[in-house]
Amino acid sequence: MEQNDRSVLKVRNLRTGFATPAGTVIAVDDVSFDLKRNEVLAIIGESGSGKTVTALSLIKLISTPPGRYFGGSIEIEGTDILKLNEREMESVRGKTIGMIFQNPRASLDPSFTIEFQLVETLMRHNRQLDRQAALEAARKALLEVGFPDTARVLASYPHQLSGGMCQRIGLAMVLACDPKLLIADEPTTALDVGVQAKILLLLKKRSRETGLPIIIITHDIGVVRAVATRVLVMYGGHVQEEGDVDEVLASPKHPYTQALIRSIPDPDAEQDAMTFIKGEPPNLLAPPRGCRFAPRCEHAVRICHEKVPAWREVGDRWVRCHLAETGVPQ
Ligand code: SF4
């Protein structure tokens, strides 16, 4: 986590969770990070690590029961959005923060043409635009995401288009509103490899050319390598490691990051060398008393089972591990 006043986004000690019949689950626990212009931050971790709840928390979609914010702050360009009411948040979503979801059709309404949806969205977020100007902006946005035949796409209904096309339209819709921050939650998981590469390239290009800061939620290290400049590793609701993407992937300091990287299948290996992380993720209704990774960690010592490691800067990155200074063998 960098302490920098040029940050577009500052998240501090964020805690969000859910009330369940069995008790309260804190799905995002004491999460802090910054994001500056031109940065693409990948948040990675297994299912249930807290990465998607972190993304939803950033656009304040956890505020209705059973979801709840238990503490912390989310500052976007100096405004703590946790202090805004729902009406104020409606103008933040889309205009200040754009969001792309895993389901390519999630942001599209099946009963309206793409033209109607793009034009309405653009006019809602920019009241200066008349219908003709909004249509022009929609055409431009479609060209930007790789549709040369904009007339055909504009006249289509979502069910007439493939999942990959819908995802690119969703991206066009978000980018045309010119957000200050873009959050993409597993944006390419449901797409084939060719479309996936196209979407990732678009995101990277936009960030490089306009400085748009992007958060991409993924469980795919290939996506991280392709697009991110920084990476934040989550496990059991805690951030476990954060740093420059090349440095973290080349020399992970946290045993969980090491295990995650080892679990990627090696296509060149003669035998099936895929290593799974043994054991199960923690039950967040009753998380382990000490380090959340301790029951699965091959390096765990006594203190790991007794005390939650502090989140602290160690050399070129931030790590939550009792052995971070001494180093754990990889
Ligand atoms: Fe493993 Fe202990 Fe580090 Fe947790 S604190 S990751 S159990 S070595």
C-alpha cells in the first residue's frame, strides 16, 4: 500500500460483511490500499477470499441488509463515499466509478436495443448531451471497443449478440461515461481466449492513454500478467500481500501467494505438475485465531496460530505474515 496524495482512490481499514442466521461474516477485514492514475491493480485470490465483496464495497453495494459496513473509509478524489446517501451514490456509480461485471449481459436490458441503452446511459450521465450528440458518442465508443459496423450493433437487441460482444458493449457504455475509476469484476471469465485478450488489451490501452485507474478482480494469474501494474493478494478477507506485479510474481513473500503461483498448471511440464493448495479456505463465521492461512501453511510456527499478523511494509511491498522479515523458502 502506497501512501500518496496523488491517489485517486484511498481505502483505509475497510470492514464489510453480512448478517447470516448463523452469525456475522466479515468478508472484507481491515483492507487498505491506494490507487493512482495509470495504475491497473489486480485483486487476486481463491473463491471466498473477499475480492468480489471488496469490489462491490467500493461502489457501496453492500449497504443494504444483509450487507453492512463495519468500519473504514473509501475516499475517491477526497470524498468518502461511505458518507454519501443512496441518492448521491447514484450519480457516483457510472459517472465517477464505472463497473464491468462477470456476466456480459448483466449491464444490458434484454428489452431495449443497444442504441436506446447506450444513448439513454450517456444522456443520464451527461446532461449537456442532446440525443444526436449522445448517438455520436455511442458510435465512437463502439468503434473504440472494436465494432466497425456500428449501425448493425446499435440496431440489435442483447439476445442477438454473443457474450463477448455484450461484454465489449458493456465496456463501451462504461468508458463512454468517462469514469474517474474503473472496476472490472472477472470481466473475461465467461469469454473465450480470443475475446478475453481483446478486452484486456482495451483496458490496458485506455489506462495507458488516458491515465484511467483500473481495478481488475480475477482468480487468473494469466490475466494479472497481461494487464496489471500492481497486485493485491487476498485470503480469508484479509489482504496478504501487495506490490509491483513483476516483483510479486517473480518473488512472492507470502506463503499463500507462493502457493497460488505454484498452483498454476505448467503447460511445458512433462507430467501433470499442477499443485493444489491443500486444505480448505477458512470459515469466516469462525476464522482462525491467528493467521487465517495458518491451517494450510507449511511454514506455520506457534505464533501463527495465536496472533493475527500485522499488515506492514517489508522492503519493496506490503505483507501480512509473521515471517515476512526473515523470509520463507519458496
Ligand atoms: Fe504462514 Fe505464519 Fe506467515 Fe501465516 S503468518 S502465512 S501461517 S508463516
